[in-house]
Amino acid sequence: MPAPPLKITVLGSGTSVGVPTIGCHCAVCSSTDPRDNRLRPSILVGYAGRNILIDTTPDFRTQALRAKIDRLDAVLFTHAHADHLMGLDDVRPFNFRQSGPIPIYASAETMAAIRRSFPYIFDEGKKESNVPRLDPRLIDGAPFDLFGLEFLPVPVLHGSQKIYGFRFGAAAYLTDHSDIPESSLELLRSLDVLFLDALRYKPHPTHSTVDRSVKTVEKLAPQRAFFTHICHDLAHERAESLLPPHIRLASDGLEILVGGAV
């Protein structure tokens, strides 16, 4: 069964502290180019009237308002670092609108961290105020179906930590990685769209660089690639001008169609 057409919305393309960075007055943090304003990294995958969110950043409320998200059918988590997790409480309005719990998908390690970070959500005692209503579901590397679209967890290394990216149809989203194991590269063939971490030019112990991610694109040969999790070392216009035409920098609010009209 072919995958449905997708619309991928970049909710945030920045690194853990965002761009502009608090207290910084560098050229990128002071830029008037709106593409240099980057909230924390997240995407929304829309298809067949469904919306799947990957990661709930601390900026999620702002991202959801900006993208005019009016329903949320599931949340997938890559890992439990604060810049990918701490907006989870802001799914509550979707519970009100949809009158039901929202399934969340994460590895056992990430799910345990979510429970530690938001104990009031999972406390089974009587609650005096509204909290997010969630349906926790563990992922272990096996593919799973969400409303007719298969999502495949793709293991990557974030420093010494194993986390997940996701492939869905002819698209894949890999953020926060310093290395992609060979076995995972084999899961990323024949893609239309590939998102990769490309923090900066200078090496970093837990993130990919622009040059390294360019080499990954050359190896995997997707039709299109977008770099994300970008810090204030990269000015959008200048950095993009140095890339091959099939590789672009993601920017907040960017919408990408995969597989025809949505």
C-alpha cells in the first residue's frame, strides 16, 4: 500500500538555546533575515487529515499558534533532552478539543524520563486541575502504523547516547546525531526528503557538522535534503549559498510536500 501524500511543516530549526541566543549580539543573532530566527527543533507531519508531531519543544505553544495547528493525533519523541521535551504540557488544548487522550511514542528510556519530568501527568491520584491526557506507547525499533502510515524508528548516536530518528514514507527526520550507524543508513535509502542535524561547521561531540551531513547526503542520495538543529554560527543566506542545490537549510515555518498534493 503506497504511503499517503505528506506535508511536513518545520516548527523549529534551531539548536537547544534557539536563535537569537539570549544575551548574544553576534551577526546572526542580530540578523534581520527571518530565516535566522530559529525556535527549538521539531516538525509536524500532516496527512489524510491527521497531524503527527515529532518532539514537544519548550517553544511548542508558539510553534502551534504560528502553524495554526488545530488537531494533534500523536506525538513521537526522539529523546528526552529538554529542548525536545519540555513543551509537553501544552498539548492540553488538544485534549479539550478532541475529547480524548493523545498517544505518545518513545523508547523505554525516554518514556521513563518523561514520567520523571512530568509526574503530575501520570499520577493516578485525584487531580484538582486539568493535566494532559496521554496514552504512552513504547517503541523498540520495530515499525508501527499510525493512521495508515508506517513510522520506522532509526537508531542514531547522539554522542554516546542512542536515540531515534524516524522514517515515514519517502521522508526521514534525524535530529541530534553525531553518527549514523551503517545499519541505520540502510534504512534511509530511496528517500525523497531527508532531514539531518547540521549544527555548525566546527566539530561538536554530540552533533553533526555541515560538512559531515553533506557527506551523508552524498552517500544516501535523497532527492532533497534539509539541515536542521542549526546554531548561530550559520547565517542562513550565506550558508545555503555554499551548499549543493538539492541541499537546503530548514527554516521555521517551511512547508515541504512529499508525494503530491496534500
